[in-house]
Amino acid sequence: MDGKWQRLAKILVNYSTRVQPGEIALVHCIDDVPEELVDSLLAEIFKAGGQALIWLDRECYLKQLINNANEQALTVFMEDRLAEIKKVQVVFHLYSETNACEYSDIDAERKKFYLKLNRPIVDWRCNKTKRVLTCLPNKAAAQLANMSTAEFEKFYFDVCLGVDYPAMAEAMDILVARMNATDKVYIVGPSHGYASITDLNFSIKGITAIKCPGRENFPDGEVFTAPVRNSVNGTINFNTPTSYGGNQFDSIRLVFVDGKIVDADCQIGTKQKLNEVFNTDDNSRYVGEFALGLNPRVTRAVGEILFDEKIAGSLHFTPGSCYPEASNGNDDCAIHWDLVLRQTADCGGGSIYFDGELIRQDGLFLGDLAVLNPENLKV
């Protein structure tokens, strides 16, 4: 791979997580993570003066635990994981899923119990550690993206290594300032070619906007905040395939009244399975995140949310938990499901308004925000 795994490891250790001498880093491998990447990461961690722990997981084994372990045994397992992650300062979450549908036949109640146990681990990783998540190229990911294995591997390294992340970080400051000064957001679209129309309004007043230039996800490229919890009204129609708990969905339509999802349907997938997700707990029908995608190298959906939520010209709207740094009070929730709407011209277009001012049309920013358009962020 011409040293690409080594280049990636250097970025993850020295740019994304900034490992310091004496810090303990957890390298969490899920399914088929390339040995060359793990070896390169360990070398870079030790070179930076850090120490390392490794978790080697397979989703098929975890599924057995979720399905068959009694509540006491599963609780012990997850509590031990939580205790161990509390001892580290850095987490590398390396995801190489071999079957996107592996969890599709888990009983809904068992899944809810597992998610409840897993939530403190996710919260600790996200809020108490320096962490970075990457979803690695493999045959399953390539198949999900309708690409050959070689084509998807090339795509992965293009979106990871072909972006000027420091320049992106600087340009994002303009959008962060604009969002921090905004009260009302209005989203409309598509502008042509689709039967259903998105017409959604909400407030982001007083909720901090956060930039994501490759520190916690890789690849990266978004600015996020959250809607005021009870302010969301209208309809949004997502045009990007997605999955949750091993179940596949597409063309999800959500209707909101005073912040709550009052109707949810989809063209691919079942309405029953869709609503099972939103019935996970009392806060699952409220939204915890609103974000704009900015990665100039991600121009199509590939079926993995780490990439799809970064599509240039997209937005994502997220039923479930909010992030503490952009809290709207919907913190206590077991789900966080990023749903993506692409607004580029080839996907039907669409508009975003901040306090009545058009700031993005058909996926392209206007005015001083144009520094975030794709041609300005590629290496």
C-alpha cells in the first residue's frame, strides 16, 4: 500500500489524538482490522511515549453474548469493559465490519438491554477520552458501497489522505461563528425531481456549534450543533440508505410536532422495525444533533455512516442523544442515529436558511462560507 497504513497511523496518533508521553491508549479492533495498521499504530503510540492496550472483538461473538448470556453475566462483562476503559486516556476505535446485517435477528428487548449497558461505555469513550473512530476498507464495505474491493480501498485513502484537514479546521471557524449567532434554521427541498418535499424548521439558539476537522472521526468533515429540543416542526425526507441494528432502511420520512417524531415511515425497510428504534426509550423520538457535511472527497453514499454523514453538500439530523458540548437536554438516550439528506443538484437539490438568509443552495455554500466548498479543501 506504499506506506499508506503507516501514513494513516501517524495522522491518527499525532494529529487526531495527539498522544502524549505516559498516556495509555486503547486500540479497539472490531472484526478484520489489517495487521499492518495495528502494528503501525502501536509503533507510533510507543514512539510518542504512550502505552497501549488492545481489545480484539468480533461482532458474531458479541451477538452470541447479547442473545444468550443472562442479564447478570452480560452486566458483568459490560461493567468490566467500562472499568477498563476508565483507565485509559486515548481510544482508537478501528471498525472493519464483516456483515452489516449481523445484528438484524437479535431480539428487540435483548438489544435494548445491551444498548443500555453499552451507553456508559460509549459516553465515557466520547466524553472522557481523546478518541478517534475509523471504518476500514474490506470486502463487505466495498460490497455495501457497490464498489470493487480495490476501488473502495482507493476511496478510503482518498477521503482520509486527500483532504487538507488543517485548512478545513480554519475554514470551519466561519461556519461555527455563523451557527452560534443563528436562531432559526429552515430547510427546504428537494427543489426538483422528487415527489416528497422537505419542509422543516427549528431553532439552534444558545446551543454551541462544534467543528470536526479530523480529531475524533477519520475521515471527518462536519460542523454540528443541536436543535432546541421542542422547536422542531415539519417534515424531512432523507434520501440516503442507512442501517440500524442490522436492519436496512431507505427514504425515511419523519414528521415532527414540537420536537417529537409523531410519524415515521420508509420506502425500504419496515415501518415496524423503524419505529422500534424510535421506541427504544422516552427520548428516542427527539433530535440530539443537526450537522452539515463538508468532506470534499466524499461525494456519494457508501452505506457506512462515518462516511455518509460527511458527504459534501449534505446535512444530517439525528434522533437520539445529544453531545455534552452541544447539549439540548436530550442526553439520556440509548440511541444516536445519524440520518442523512444530500442536497446536491444531482440528488434533487435543496436550500438551507439561517434566520431567513440563504446560506447553502443545492449543496454549495454562499458568500463568505464558500471557503468550505469542495474545490477549496482538497489536497
